[in-house]
Amino acid sequence: MKKKIVSMLMCLAMTVGVLSGCGNASEPAESTAGSATVGSVTTSSSETTGDNKLTMFLDDAATQSNFQDYLDAAEKATGLDIEVIAMPTNTADRTAKFMTILSSGDDTIDVISADQEMLLPVVNAGYLEPLDDVLTDEVKAAYPESFIQMSDGKGVPMFMEIFCFWLNSKYVKEAGMDSIQTKDEFVEFLEKVSKDNVYGYGGGWEQTYVWNDIGEFINLFGGDLYDWSNPQTQEAVKFLKEMVNNGWTAKSQIADQYTELNQRIMDGSVASMLNYSSFMPTYDKAGRYGKDDIYIAPMLNLGEEKTYANGWQYVLNAASTRKENAKIFLKWAASLEGQKVYAETFSRIPARTDVVEDPEFSVPGIEELKPYLENTTLVVRPLPANSSEYINEMGAEFQKYVSDEISFDDYISKMQECMKTYFPDEVK
């Protein structure tokens, strides 16, 4: 079957008004309306367009070599003719395109994948179609409640990603350590391996990414993101700066997103990192995942064992003219079968907990991730509705702090004001 993924390069060269040139959504219908059985529900194809087509705007999974396997399975299960447009990989470009499609009323895109940052500004803006007939009580019960709340019932969770502690086994052996989890053990590891252009820790500290590390270290130290007078909160960000000052991590990583960070742990210039489990396919595909290479280790506990759990969701564009077709796909995507196919295709943790609990289900790294699901406190990342402004402000002030442009006291003061601005109901 011919690959049905349209290059985003073509779409970026066109205006929103001709976005239909990226796919076949505006072409005359060539087939009659059909139907598909998803689980026990039979749903008719779109009555508005009289065809069985569907156009989706999807994340980087659409660029993977095995994406066609997932697309084939979806088409076989739903009877739909699915066209896929790949999103830009850059966060800012991806978010801008997402917002343009929705705010312009573009009806050529039906289903879109979105992460938490993308969802928050639009979830109550009328741009997304409610999915009550897709997310029935029975279906919602199979997902973590926080994932359903994330989109206010307007999204189908695609997968779960956990912010994990990763290690390069070469340096674990070099350090001669059996455990790297407590603060003392982590510091010992950093001291032993940080030399000869190798840093014990690497982070994605680019302005729009570093808020993950900031919040996570506050989690691990047992601090409170909303209270910057909290001693544990202050200890966490002091530790981040100390890692730079001691040569345990590189100040130059303020330019690094996760693509660069993944490369740095693969080439051995960093020995450990915090990063999302959804990057498992990157390592699996490269033949680099395993206890003898790069692997997910038990989460650090620098005072508390707590980390972020996040996930992307499929949402339905309210302007779509193929809502019935979209719901056929979404019902399949939300089903036990659809979740299992997605997870096994892309080596990701499914959002449905009953798939994870199935003893026959297996993806690379699942054994290392089960302790996170069983023993680590998983929390949704705190974000305001205007998440982009918040993320940029957090990143900008942190970069000034680690670059010695502002003092520690100034940084603490600025961050407390930031919390008051974006989380007025949470700040004490």
C-alpha cells in the first residue's frame, strides 16, 4: 500500500486557505458512504461528505518507518481511507500550526494529535468537538481519570509517557555502583563520571523545555512548585545550579531540546538524564536500549519519589465536515484493540491501564516502567491555560539564573511572582 503520509514541508509553503492541498479532503468523493464496526458499535460514514475519507494532523509517530503498519491496522478496522499530515517536530512551529488550523475554522483537517500544552488553551474555546458518544462511562473507566480531565472529555488518550531517569551503563560500570537513586548516590555518581568532556547529568534546558526539569527536581526534592519560599523548592533549584558550577552538567545545554539530549547520551557525552519514556522507540530502533547500554533506571528519590506522567490525545476539530468518520476512528483508537496496536507499533505505554495489566502485553522497556506505575507517585504536569507564556517565562528566568545574569534571590522572587500570575488560585 502506498504510504499515506503527506510531507509537512509542502503544507508549510501554503496558506491555511489551501491546506487541503496537503491531502485529499477537498477532492470530489470517489466512494459511497459506508459503515464500520468498532467494538460492538456500528457507525455510519460521514453523511455530510458522503465518503469514507479522514484527514489527520499527527505528531512525530507519523514520521516513523513503521507508521504505515498502524495506518493499515486503523483502515482495516474502520473501513476508512485515512490521509495523514505530519506535524513539524519543532515545538513552537507545531503549536502555531495547531492553533492556526483550529482558530481559522479550517475544515480540511478532521483529527489532530495534541499534547497537554496544546490542549489547555483550546479545550474550552469551542474549537474541539465533545466526544461523549466516544468516551462512554465504560471507556473512560479504562483510563486514568487525570487523562480524561486533561481534555475535559474532548480527547482520546493515545499513550502514556512517564518522565524517567535514564542511565548509560558504561558509566554505571565505571562508577562501580549498584544503586543510583538517593541524593548521596546521585552526587557520588556525578562526581565519579564527570570528567574528560563527559557530564554526569544532561538535561533538555532549552527555554521551552527546561520547565520539565525544574518542576521534576522540585518534585524529587519534595518541594512545592507554587511556593518558592519552601526550603525544598529552593534546595532543588540550588542543586541544578550546583551541577553547572561543579561541572556535573553543561551550561551549554540551555540550547538543547530532547533531540540533542538523546544524541548526547547516545554518544556518551552525558551519563544520565531525565527524559520521557515515549523516546523508547528512538533507542529500540537504534539497537541501543538495554541494561548493557542505555536504559530506564528506578526513579531518583532525592527526598521524594515522584514524577510526571503525561500523554498525547486525539481530538476532533469542531469545524470538520467528517465528524462521523472521525468518531469511527476515535472509537477504534479508544478501544482495547486500538490501544494495543498503537502501543505495540510505537513501543509506547498505552493509556488504557487494562492493556498494561495484560500479562501477554509487551513493549521494550515495559519491565523497567512497571515499577514507576507501581511504586512512584505519578502526577500530571501543572500548567495554566496560557501555557506557552508560562513555559517561556519559566525557561527565560532559569537560563538567566544558571548563566549568572540574576542572583539566586532575584530568581526566587521572580518565580514566586510568576506563580502568582499564572496560578493565582494555587499560590498561598
